Amino acid sequence: MTTETLEARKVFSYLKPEEIDFLSDYATTEQYKAGAIVYRKGQPASRAHVLLEGEVMLRAPTPAGHGIVVQQAGAGTMIGASVLLGETYMVTAQCVTDCKIMTIGKTPLERIMQANPQMGMIIEKYLAEHYYQRSLDLMHMLEGLIQGAPPEELKRGGPLPIV
């Protein structure tokens, strides 16, 4: 993974080139086909993922077998941040298109953040902004559902409704 490749991704835009170089030493890149599952809700959170190319749907499964789309993630988005926040993934991530995804294991990521507290704070800042925006999008979706907004209206203002 090159510094230039990672600098272009929003999650790493806060980092200095030498910090990106350090991080990239522990990262791998994987290719996924459209429809492939990157991880499932409830699986042990073992890796963080950054979408380099493509689009991924993050979905919270429901008991009826459907799912509520939490986010349509595009290039530059970190997914699987549960690796830093809990023991298991909170949603299922499925590729909408063919994807190129950078992954980094939980242990190396934690070690990197401990060895470089400033880098850790930068990554945590990104995650806080990301989850704040996601919570706003979900609130918008819930308000639309409560008010009986048609699905097209919900799609424009935030995540997709139930699929």
C-alpha cells in the first residue's frame, strides 16, 4: 500500500505521510466481487476495513430476515470500526459493486495507536465524526418513517429503508 494511495482516503487525510507509511506496513489489500459479504453482524471484530474502490452496503439484519440499511459506504470510508469499539461487528457489510478493500488487523491497529497516540487521536476523531453523521442519518430515516415519508424521500435524505 503506497502513501499516495492512502493519503487520498478521507480516513487518512488527517495523517502525515510518515504516519501513513507506518500504517501501510501492516495493511493488506483484498478484492471482493459484487454481492460478497465482507463481514457479518455478530462475527468477532478482527479487522478494520477501508474502502479503496467500490461501494459497500452496511445493513442491520432484522429477525424477519430483512435488513435496515445503515449506510451506503463509498471509497475512502472506514468500515468495521467495531474492531476498535467492541468485540463483534455491529452490522453486515456486503459489496454492492466489485470492491478493493484495505484491511488491518485489530492487534496491529491497537499497537499502532498505542505507539503513536497522536495517530490514535486522529483516527478516533475521524470515527467520532463518522458515527455522529451516521446517527444523524439514522435519525432522519426514523423521522421519515414515523411521518410516513415515501421510500424515495428517505433515499434522498439519508440511508435506505428496510430491504
